[in-house]
Amino acid sequence: MEPGLAFTVFAGAWGLVMVAVLISAIRLCYRVEERSAALRNRTGLPMKAQWLQVIANAGVARDAETQALRRRAIGRFLAILAGFALFGLVLHFSGPGG
């Protein structure tokens, strides 16, 4: 396999994995919001996920199950951060021309 083609395949697979992990982290944030009275959506209209509040533990319910969901969401966000670091290293060491 050519180096440029290998990098293209890696970049595409990396992108798909990062999107999947982001979606699962956002879904966990919505579950945390449902369990937390201060974050619950009472308007009946769709809202963006309040992931910053979930990460900062601001207004999140203190029960063990909600905190476990919060830790899982933080783990997914850390996985995304690690994925970007890995991609940066691959990009750095692949050199010019792939």
C-alpha cells in the first residue's frame, strides 16, 4: 500500500472513530442531564448538550449512578483528546508527502 493511501485510510478511520466517540459522549451527557434537576430541559424544545456543566460537575446530581455516568462521559472526552494527540503524532512523524 502506498504511504499516501495508507495515511488517507488511517485519517478516514480516525475521523469515523472520533465522531462515534463524540456522539456517545454527548448521549451520556444527555443521560446525566435527565438525572440532574438543575440541568433538566423543561422547555420541551430540543437543546444542546450541556457537556461543559457535566465535565465541571456544575448542577449535576450527586447520586452514585449519575456520577458514574459523568465519569464515563469524561472518559470519552479524554479519549477524544488522546485521539487528536495520536493523530498529531502520526501527522508529525509521517513527514512531507504522507
